[in-house]
Amino acid sequence: MEGHRTVGRHRKPPTVTVRRGSVIALTGLVPAGVVAVSAASASDVDTAEHATLAAAQHLSDDARNEQAPKLEAVGHPATDELMHAAKHPGPPVVKTVAQPDGRVASDAPAGPLGIPGVAYAAYTNAERLLAQEEPTCHMPWSVLAGIGRIESHHAYGKVDAKGNPLDPIYGPVLDGSLAGNNVVHATDGELDGGMRGYARAVGPMQFLPETYRKFAGDGDGDGISDPQNLFDAALTAGKYLCYGGLDMNDLSQQSKAIMRYNNSMAYVANVMAWEVAYRTGVAPQASQLPRI
């Protein structure tokens, strides 16, 4: 769409049978439904999950013993101020904030494996907030970074110093014209840029408006939760993944959470591979990234 980036390659994916639930967002590599694990049959998920968990364990047997990179190691200021500021009283106002013209991309030093500096700060800030809000979830910033990599390549690296994309990020229109997409009628024109007929996923973490409103988090502490803002979107993604008491220290629960974004074990394997990569600083091999 003119003036906006769309997420998803316009190609026909391999023929697969996937059952999808009613809550949908888009993956950055191929448009697909965000679903709960229960959307697929238990036997199908169990078989695929064992294979993916084995691959993830192979990737991370040694890597999981290494320490996560520190903010100071790449020249970022600590995000303690953001963490405390985000304790804003009451639920945030959920809306997309109009941004002024003339903004420029942040020049903050890059994080591990070239993550844009502001994106890295947003993921680590979300980790710190979730450690307080969802302490049993044990959400690491690297899982959020893995999601952000697949969904929008970290807002395409074009965000201002406050975490707002220079151009709003929207996924393909969910009108059924792309293979793998459900048809989803628009219900929230305010968040998805005034859509009237069909919905589309929004922001760097690619949420449908209805889902975003349910889990909306205020990552930058301004009292507003904007799905286009990296700090807000990263925290919201963490809240979404943690929902239902899931523990990211358990690989099976971590994979179950990631499948909420896309009911595909290939998608889970990609996110987990990037999670390990960002945490250890070692880029994944092409053979470790199955086609989504």
C-alpha cells in the first residue's frame, strides 16, 4: 500500500494443512494466523513439537550456559528510568499516536547481531518490566527479539529515538487474497489506519487491533499503549506470550507461547533459533532456519 510497509512475502507457501483459531496476526515472512496451540490436533502438535524442541535443544545445549549481552556492552544507556516510568497508574489509553513529519532514524549503537539500538532497548526494557509484572514467566528479551526479527525485522531498522517507526507498519489486508490468510473483517479503524472492510495486523510486532487492545502494555510509561511504538509493542508481545501462566524457562511452554503468533513449528524453530543467536551473539546457520 502506498506510503506504508506491508509485512509478508507475496508468494504461495508449500501446501500444508493448518487449522487456525480466531485470533490472528501476521508473520513477517508469510501471512498466517496467530492461534492457540489447541487450534491444531494434539497429536499433530505433539509430533511436530518434539522435533522442534529437539532442534532447539541442539542449538542451545552449550549456548544456554552463556550470559545474555548487557546493555552497557553495546553503549546503550540503562533502561531503569523507562522501567520505573512505566509504572503509570491505571490501564493505558490504547491508540495510535500521530507522529510529526521530519523525524529521523535513531543512531543509537546497534545491539547483538546488529539489532537496531532502539529495538534492543525496547526488548530489554520489556524483559525488566515483565520480571516485575509476570515474574513466573521468566521472559527473556531474546525471545521478544526473535519475534521482532521474524515479524518486521525490528521495524525495518527505521525508528526514531522514541521507538516510533518513521512510517507506520501494517500487514497485508486480510481479505483472503493471499495464500494462508484468513478473512478478517475490520472492527477497529482507529488502530489499523482507518480500514473499513477488512482488518490487517499493525505495528512492528504485528497484532490484530482486537488482540492488541486485550494485552496492551505501556512500555515507555507515557500512559498510552501504541501498537506502532516498539516499547509498547514489545511489552504487549511479552504479556501475550506469558498469558495463561506460561514459563519461558520450559522449552515446551516457550514453543506453545510462540505458536500463538503462528501455528507452525517451522515458525517456532525460526524464532527459537534467533532467540539463541541474539542471546549468544552467534548467527544461526541457514540449515537451522526451516522455510516458513
